Amino acid sequence: MSGIGESHGCISVINGIVNGKAAVLGINLLTEASYTETGTEPYVKVIGSEDTDDNLVRICVRRTLEKIGADPGVGYHVTIKSQIPPSRGLKSSSSVCNAVIKAVLDAHSFEMDIMDIIRLGVECAKEAKVTVTGSFDDACGCELGGLIFTENYSTTLIRREPAEDYDVILCIPEYTKERVPRERYEAVTGRMEEIQKIAETNYLKAITLNGRLIAEVTGTDNSIAEKALEAGALAAGISGTGPAI
């Protein structure tokens, strides 16, 4: 019994950590997952990142099997292949959740509404403690693509629309992000609310302003984004909590 699933990445327009209101833009970086029920023990392989903690994948498999009424104790092999580097702000965890859940469902020939898949992935990410807010915005962006606006606390999809086909250049530093106390994000709520208003009509401008604000909160160097703007970029800024730009 085998199945496959895939999902993509996305970048931040509005960071949802500040007050739960978020916006993202889908990009075409791909995550692929294959799932096969075999043996008596779980086995997870992440190609290219063999030292990655596989707890998130195991949680996704278990909770999906429980959701569809299948045996969560079955032996299986999962292989993950992703173009999205982890812990850089490009939504790798949400993409993995979506892909793994879809692979398990595919193996069992089980149909599930796409929003239910997304919300299940959010719960898996929360259990694995790889997200502050549940990253509902990221999960929607990775799975639905386009321009997405969400309310993360209530897992509500507020708005979805196609986005223009832009070329996206990613700067991905070798180092991974460090956690920042949530209070530092909450302290800039008023300023973020102003950026959220701008995003409703000009999401490219919001990407830049959001990036500057998050760089300030996290202490991340934003000079590459500023140089990109000087060189003619339509928008540039930190994605997620960084460090990718």
C-alpha cells in the first residue's frame, strides 16, 4: 500500500506572529513525499537533510491514520524530498505536513477536503512545536498558492486570489533562524496593523515594509533586501522570521 503527495513553499507578505492576521504568496519550490506501509516499524528518510528531526513526519502519519480510522501503529516507510531549506522562513514545515498527509491519504484512497487537510497539518505542526501560531497562513499558501490572507487564531481563510507571475529570487543564508520572544513581536502590533492595511491593496509594498519591521524585531540584517530594491526589485524583505530574503 503506497501513496504520494506534494506541496509547495510560500513567502511572507504579513507575518502572522504579531497579531494572528497574516498574508503569504505561494512560490513553486516543491516538496514531495512518498508513503508505503511495510514492515513493523516507522522509518523516515529526508533526502539531503538526513540529520533533520523526523518527529513532525511521524506525527503527520499518526494523526492522519487516526483521522481516517486506520491503524496508527502500522509499520511504514516515508521518504521526503524537498527543494525548500528548513528553518529559513520559507515554510518548509507546512509544506512537509501537507505532502505527508496527502501521501497517507493517497495510499488509503481516502478523499479529504483540502481545507481539512490544511487544518490537520496545522494541528500536527502545533503538536510538533515547530510553529508559534500554527502557521495556518503558511499551510494555505503552500497548498493553495496565489495570494492568501488568513486569520490564524481561528484558522479562517479570509481571502484568496491569483497573483501575477513574478520571478522570485531567494537569498538563503547558511545559518538557521533563532527564536525571538513573542513579546517583541507583540510590541510592534500597531505598526504591523498599518502594514496590514497597505497589504489589502498593495501586497508588494507590504512585503517590503513587513520585512523591514521583522528585521528590526529579530535583529536580522536587511541590507540585501535594500540593495535588491535599489537594483529594481518590486519588493524585498525577510520571509517568516528569516533569515531568508
